[in-house]
Amino acid sequence: PVVARDPTMALFRNLLSGGQMKQLAEFRAAVNLESHVLGLTESLQKRCGAQDLSLDLARSTRVDAVHVEQMQGSQVLLERMEKYVTFWPRPDVEEGHVTLRMRYSLERSVMPAILDLNDFDVRCEIPGIDGDVFRVNDSTSQPVRVDATRMKPLNRLLTQWDAYAVETGRPDASREIRWYVSFILTHPSDHAFDIVSAVLETQKISEGAT
């Protein structure tokens, strides 16, 4: 009898037998990326109505790479994330995009009364540019650091999206836009979302005051 070959398993065996670990890593990364984007999309659709601006902005967004680790034990919650996301000014424009690299780590006690642990670090960078756009961690001396110069490309994108919202009849969407960027960068971590959304909201308040 002729037995049909599973192409996925055939590729898997070929990668192992050939010792081509790089190709295997790329294959696994592609599967992880697809799974992450699927979960992100489903979560976004549950949170948004059919006419929400966030669904329009999703057409101007691409998740390029992602690595997420989450583990919760009886005492400690551990999270690690690295994600690359590219945003365009609007769905029909191919130029003027901004790519961000988000790195995040968290070690937090599930029961603070027993174990006092709350170590976290969030870093946002633009690949190819040295230094952080912003960084937030558990430092007591300077917990929030924002570089105004490196922040300019992201602020320019947010301003363009604000204008797009006005053009499409949604003039009061500034907060939703910043929610959307925070959500895309930090999903599936609620802790990371709280940190990043606070930074972007503070930046918006600062812009309005100047």
C-alpha cells in the first residue's frame, strides 16, 4: 500500500537528519510568530467593535518577530518577551514606517506578603539606532527614562494616526491610538501593557502642555 507522507514531518526529519539547525530554528520561529499573531488578532477583535479605529490601524501594522515566555508558579510569576513590530502611517502608504523592538522581563511575587519580589524591565528601541526610545524598570532613582530625540519617529507616527482618525470622522481617538500601540507591543502581558500605556499617555499629556 502507498502511504501518504506528511510534508511537515518530512521536513522535520530532513532538518534533523541533515543537521540543519538554523532552518529548524527558523521553522519554529515562523510557527511561533503565526500562533502569536493569531492570538493577538482574536484578542483585538474581542476588545473592538466593527467600526473601531484599532481594526483600521491593524491594516497598517506587521509583527515581524516575537519570542514570549510566561510561567507562573505557586510563588512567582515570570515573563520574558522580545518583539519586533512595524507600523505604517496609514494602510495605503508604504513609506514612513517605524519599526520598534520591545524587550520586557518580569519577576513578580504572586503573594507579596510572603515574598517581596517585583523586578521588571521594559525597553523600547528603534533597530539601528543606539539607545532606548524609553525604558522603565524597578529602579528607585530613575524608574522612567524617555529620550525625546529617539521618541520623535514614534511621536510622528502617532500624530499621523491622529490626523487619519480625524479624516475618518473619529476626532477623539487619541487615547485609543495609544492603547492600540501599547496593546500590539505588549500582548499577551497585562503587566507590560500597563507600563507602556502609561508612558505613551504621559507623553501625550506632555505634548499637550508644550
